[in-house]
Amino acid sequence: MRVLFLKTHNGVSRALRYALLVLTLVMVLGYGVRVTLAVLLDRLPSLVEMISVVLLLGLLVVVAVKWHHNRRMRRATVDLQDSALW
């Protein structure tokens, strides 16, 4: 009888542990998702603003690099034409 009680008790405690673990995970993950969404929705305007500023700065860098590259290429072409004339 005692062995049966221990087996049942161990089985119940194992099931209880799994149930508590699952419940805890669901609560923690649910709370984390809720807090994350609340923070994102609360800061959404500033987040969009920050992303747009980063995109504009990136565009400015791309334009500057292309302009510099084209300028160097024009200068090299002019140098080649000048050397061809001599």
C-alpha cells in the first residue's frame, strides 16, 4: 500500500510539476508579449521617427558616395583625355 501511495504520489507530483511549469511559462510568455506590445505601441511614433531618420541618413550617405565616385571617374576620364592629346 505504501509503495502504491508513493508511486501515485510521485506521479501526481510529476504531473503537478509539469502543469505548474506550463502554467508559469504561459504566464511569463504572455506577460512578456503583452509588455513588449505595450512598449512598442507606446513608443511607436518615436520608433517610426527614428527609423525614418536612419533611412534618410542612409540615403544621404549613398548619394554622397555616388557623387564622390562619379566625380573621381570624371576626373580620371578628363586626365585620360588630356594625356591622349599630348
